[in-house]
Amino acid sequence: MGSLDSNYDTESPASVGQFNPLDPEEFRKQAHCIVDFIADYYKNIESYPVLSQVDPGYLHSRLPKNAPYRSEPFESILKDVQKDIIPGMTHWMSPNFFAYFPATVSSAAFVGEMLCTCFNSVGFNWLASPAATELEMVVIDWLANMLKLPKSFMFSGTGGGVLQGTTSEAILCTLIAARDRALEIVGVKNFNKLVVYGSDQTHSTYAKACKLAGILPCNIRSIPTTADSNFSVSPLLLRRAIEADKAAGMVPLYICATVGTTSTTAIDPLSSLADVANDYGVWFHVDAAYAGSACICPEFRHYLDGIERADSLSLSPHKWLLSYLDCCCLWVKSPSLLVKALSTDPEYLKNQPSESKSVVDYKDWQVGTGRRFKALRLWFVMRSYGVANLQSHIRTDVQMAKMFEGFVKSDPRFEILVPRVFSLVCFRLNPISGSDPTGTEALNRKLLDWVNSTGRVYMTHTKVGGIYMLRFAVGATLTEKRHVSSAWKLIKEGADVLLKED
Amino acid sequence: MGSLDSNYDTESPASVGQFNPLDPEEFRKQAHCIVDFIADYYKNIESYPVLSQVDPGYLHSRLPKNAPYRSEPFESILKDVQKDIIPGMTHWMSPNFFAYFPATVSSAAFVGEMLCTCFNSVGFNWLASPAATELEMVVIDWLANMLKLPKSFMFSGTGGGVLQGTTSEAILCTLIAARDRALEIVGVKNFNKLVVYGSDQTHSTYAKACKLAGILPCNIRSIPTTADSNFSVSPLLLRRAIEADKAAGMVPLYICATVGTTSTTAIDPLSSLADVANDYGVWFHVDAAYAGSACICPEFRHYLDGIERADSLSLSPHKWLLSYLDCCCLWVKSPSLLVKALSTDPEYLKNQPSESKSVVDYKDWQVGTGRRFKALRLWFVMRSYGVANLQSHIRTDVQMAKMFEGFVKSDPRFEILVPRVFSLVCFRLNPISGSDPTGTEALNRKLLDWVNSTGRVYMTHTKVGGIYMLRFAVGATLTEKRHVSSAWKLIKEGADVLLKED
């Protein structure tokens, strides 16, 4: 048997019948079947442990070593999804998922994604699917309007935007644009002198993107933050760092500020940072991957004040705008710098609209060449729900986090460690104030393990300013107040058990 | 109205009712509805012009300037897909699509993709969804076995693989691994001396990836190819280029060979190139994005001979293995080099399995942090069809291309310009042999325009060795012999019309 020894050559090709992998009626049958499977999964999702309880390597022993030689029935594969895959899933869609930042979803985005898959257009340039490019331009301007971004970031103004996969790509692309602009002035012989800036709270992907772009690791400055400023970066320290670098003959290149850091949702002060960036002609990028979405509500919009003096902004609707992975919006003030750094012009893609410069060719705004029609997802979300519901969705999550914050404050054994701004609560169990920090950390590590190993709730931790914190991130799409209340009860129960043990 | 002036703040938040964007029954209803929409689209796809006939900016005028404030009914949005989006699509799924390389699909991959979307797990590390990581390791080994890759590229051996989005990312990641390894030896002060090699037929994304990684454009060597060698690169010329660079004090870093170039499916001689690469300790990458898939058939496997001496291999199942975008497999011999160059270790992602080094954390194998559960798609494809049907699918496409080649050869007004190897035919109309090359090019440009503007067929062109060629790429999933025959009839009809005009 071919499937046993992978000696697929021994079988006669003639033994294979007519093969039509996209027969519309077979497609219809299977797709309807999987729709019910998925709807049932969402319906029953609370019956699964949130955090997968399998051991490393669990799947390897369950699956054959080779792909089968002959086709297998759809029903068997679906059965194996239930039997082999689901136990190994950490259920991000569970209403009891409070880890990392939840990745939010919606029926509208799902059907938009299905259409995107259906068309399977490879929209590297305008001609390869005009609708894919033009709808992307429309929705990215729509979202810019919802965020009250200045016209300088919009196609209807002098800028523009693009859908990337992740923040990493968005940062990498703008970094390359900034880098190439700088090198034109200082010359490539000074490549090793390019310096970039962030804080010790900037997402780890920033340093990685910088390294990818060839910035020397020793030239990546990480400005320390403190609890006094709620872990937002100090413009003064940034200015000093830049001045020190300039004095040493270095070339300050790029600043990445964050609105809503991953550890604690700290907010860097954009206006003051823009002052520094503008004073030294440094590219100023704002990473608002998570909290940017909240800025569609007027009560949060002020966290983006100063954005009009930034060079670029990234925000991931897959985090908090119900859009499924992967969808990161990048807006830039100077699309021409992006295109200059990232464009390619092979003969086999040449075409009249591109040559006439009357169209946007998105391959020149990103790392790769091929790209999917992801704008459909955002279009479906914005139209299906409208701005009103999207604002309401943000507010509901924030309200639930506020409720959890209230629970924590009501129990003197616990403490809030960073003021809550959005839908993340950073807290810890600290029954005896002023007790040994190592002991407190160990206690909280135990509590986290205890909670997660029940499978009833999943949350994660961070360590900031030397303090180990539990992170309770509200926002999974199916989460309701009752889930937050139950989670708190479980956490308290864990505390009870652990404190009794002590 | 908020939707007119985007003044979304005036509306009272209290006016918004209960909002549940993932109600399982609403999800079920909408998803079933879109399944039928998609099945009907595939069924009726021949009724649409293959190449979209819209003008630049067509969509802008049709859509509102802002997202709606209130939700809109699902049915209206779907109606607008039909009315506004479909006319702007270039229908990659059409059986009459013969442009670029077709992007192939299947019911199995579609349902796999639906499940991937459903789970929406953000698999940055093992713990975030063990099944996502482990199934990826399984299917990438399965495909390696189908391709008879050596154990040195497999998890079951000493290497491993990962699913990237596109070839660009695969090349970028391996380039960074190679770069960092080299810089450890020669020191960062020699960054500007790193040199990379490809041919003038290497995909345009290669030079872009090199520039992203900080390789100076003047250090990207493009070895010229000629028609004599069917546009494959000469190992001798490569060796000379490397020797010249070494003599000039440069540091040869990375060679990218191609199995199946985009213009003409030229095949670089891997074994001889490996000799050169190994002699100089240069990282040797093989880009088999398109033609690699054919190597699951024993009659094509020899084009990968020599792969055992490469450092890395990339292949995109979204091109020819029925997998929808985006899915590029990357295999490497030394995962540790990749991880060393790309790993991050922020506190908020720390966890016991990662620290025990007993698991793979795929965020350290790619550009970004977040990633989707794409392995489901390949798993569904391999199991649903089995190796037998996948081989048959490749062979059928090659047979149809052979048939088209026969048509071209049978008409003395046309000529084949490059020997056909896989499913791409490069040809031109050249009624009077030896006639003025500019005239011949103009005639073929006209013919291409004539054919594509009918909307009945879409094909593209290239220019290699100074010769303008028409590319007829067989392989869209729904294409049958009758479509190839009709396309040829249409091309001949175009030739008749144009030659009469002359």
C-alpha cells in the first residue's frame, strides 16, 4: 500500500478515475455540512476546556506517517477533526477566553471571508482584480473616517492605506520606506549608523522587524518606562536618547509609539512624541493594533490626538473589530515612499493601467506579491453592523472589564496593578501587603496554573516593572457578563484553595 | 445622518439594542446562504468576462463615502456583491483563465479554510493551539514525503518545515537566517559586502526580499540567461560571479535557484548549482513555487535532483495543489538557524512547554507573530483526494498544455518559443519568419489585447531574451479540454482578424 511506505509510484496512473475537485454540487454539499459543524461548534463551545490540556507530541502518534494514496470520505475527515483536532485546540472563540488579547469575530466577517476564499483572486495589481484593490481603498478610507484620521492619511486626501497581515509586516514596510529615504541622504556607507526607538513596552515584533530590515541589534533603543507613568514612554527620555545618538554621529531613523501596549495597554503620548520626531526628522509610526479600534468611540478618540503629525499608523481589526485573522490596517502619509521602497516591475506583470499610473498596485505596498481580497471582510462587518453597533461592541467589552475591575477591588486579598483604560485588567493576588515579592510572584503563578488547568477559564500573565501580573483581557466575541462573573468566582476559589494550603 | 457626514458622535449610544455578532443561528443562516451563492457562482462562472472590463475608479463612484451608522440587511450587501463587486472581478476561478499561473482550489481546501476561520486560533506558539502547530508539522512532513525530500528536510529527520503566506516571506526568512549566520563570522562591519545571486529569470520578489533584508541593491547579482539553455542559469557563470566577488573582498551569501520560473518555467540545474554553493559555503535556496507541485509525480521528480544539497526549499500549494491562497511551504535543513534569527521571547508569551524546548513555536519561523491554522487546508486536500488524485490532477493539466502546444504547432503562422515542460506554453504569432521584430511584437500585443478584450479568455505575456511571448498557462481548476480548444479557436480567430487588417 502506497499509504504505508510512501512508495506512491508503484500504483498505475490509469487506475485513477475522473477527478473534479471543484464540482459545484459536491462543493455545495460539503460546505453546507461544514456550516452546520461550525454553527454547532460555536453553540457548544463552552463544553470544551478553553486551554487545551494535551501534551506535546499528542497528535503525531494519532496520525499516519504519510498522506493516503487513495481519497478518504469527507465524513471520516470531519470525524477526525472532532476526535483529533478539537482536543488539541486552545479555544480562542470560547466566551471564557481572557488570555493575550482576544481575537474577535462575527458572522459578517465569516461570510466576507468565505467570499474572499471563493474568488481566490491574487490581487497583486489593479488589473488582476480591480474590485479587490478598489474595495480595499474604500474600506480603509471608511475606517479612517470612523477614527477621524486627518485627510493626510486618506485616499480621499493625500495619503492612503493598505491591508497587511499583521503589525509586523506593517512596521517592516514602513521601516523600509523610512530606511531607504534616510539612506538616500546619508549614503549606504552609513547603514550601520541607523538607530530606531521604542520603549521597553513596545511589542516584541518591533525589534524583530528592525532586525529583518538590517538595523543592527545594538542600534535598537528601548527606552525604559516606569509604573509612575503607567508604563508609557517619556518624551524627554526619548529626546535625550536621540540627542545622544546624534552627538555620537548616529542617524536617528524611526520611532514606534504604542497606543495600548500588549502587557498593560499603556498609551504613549503621541503629541509630545510627535514633537520629538518632527524636531529630528525621524519617521514616526504609531502601533495601535489593539486599542486603536476603541478610538471609533468619541470617548476614546483623544488617545489618537497627535496622530496628524505621525507618518504612519497601524491597527488590527482582527483584534477588536470582529474581523477574524489576519487583518491589519496600515495608513501612511506618503504612499510614494512606500512604493519607492517596495515596488517591483517584472515584464510578466506589466499592463496598461499600471503604466498609466492611474491605479494603485498593492503589491508595491507590502512584502509579498500575491494577496487575498481581505477587504470583503471589513466591508461586510462595517455594513452589517454599522458604526453604532461597532461602538456599542467596544463599550460593552470595556463595561465588562470595568465590572471585573470592581470585583478585584472588592476583595482585599487582590490588587489592581495598573489603571484600567480599555478592556484589560492587570491584577494580582497579594493577601499580605508588603510581603516578599518572590513569594507573591510564586503565589500568582500558582493561581494562574490552578485557574487554567481547570479548563474553565484561560488567562495569561505579564511582568512589568519587575512585577508579575495576571492579565484578564475581556473581549472574546461570545463573552457575556455571566462569563466574567463566573471567571471571577473561579479565580477567588483558586485563591481560597491556595491560601488555605499556605 | 451619521452616514452622510461621518459625524457618528451625535447619535445616542443608548439607541443601540442588544448586539450579538456571533449568534450561532444567525451565523448558520447567513453561512448557508453564502454557500449557495458561492456554489452558484462556480456553476455560472463562465457567464462572466474573465478579465474585468471596468475602468479605474469604477467602484469609488458607486459606493458611499462613509460606513453606514446603522446596520444594513445581509441581503442588500449580497445584492451589492453581485451588482458592484463581481463586474470588477478578474475571475481567477474561471475555466477560461490562462493568465500568470492559475491559483488552484478545491472543495476540500475550501472547507478546510472554513474550519481554520472558524477556530480563529492565533497560533504564535505551541500552547496557543497545540493542534495548529502539530498538524502543520504533520502535513509538511507528508508533503515532503510525497516529494521524496531527504530526511534532512523533515521533522521526522533532522530538519523541518513551516507554512508561510508567500514565497517572498519564505525567501526573506531564510535570507535573514543566512545573513545572521554570515555576519557572525565576518562581523557586522561587513554588512555592505554581503552579495546574493539569482538569474535574470528569478522572480522579482527575490530582489525585493534581498532589499528588505538590507542587502544593497548593487550587491544583488542577476546572472544573465539565454535561449540556448532555455533560460536556466549557468553554473559556470555563477561560479565566475562568486569568484569575482570573492576576489574583490565581497562576501557571497545566498543563491536562489528556481524550478519553474514565472516567465517560461525554466529549470535551474540544482545539482551543479549545489556544487557551486557548497564550494563557497553559500546558502542555497530553491524556489519551486509553481513547478515543485509537479514533482509529486515520479516523471517530474528528477527536476528536484540535487535538493539534498540545498539549505532550503519553498513551494506554494496555492499555485498547483488545489489549496487556495495563501499557502507556501518552506522546508529548511537547519531550523535552529531560522529560530536564532527570528525568535522573540516577550514575557507575556512565556510558558512552560516553550521553556522546556519540547515544542515548536512557529512565531520563530516567520516574519510576524500571529498566524492562522492553515494546515487544515492541506490536510483536507491530501486526505480528501489522496496522492493518486493529486498526481492525476497535475498530469491532466500537463496533458491539456501539451494539447494546446499541438494546436500551436499545427498552425504555421504560430511558433512555440520555449520547449514546454509543465503546463505553460510560450508562443507567438509570427506569420512571416524573419520579419521585423518590432512588428512581430506589436502584432502579438494586438493579438493579446484582442483576445483579452473579448472577455472570453484571459492570458498574459512575458518578454525573455528580448522576445515578446504570449503565455498560455493551463491549470485553473475548472478548466477542461473543451476550454483549451475554444481558447485556441479564439486565438486563431484573433490572428485571422489582425492579419486581414494588416
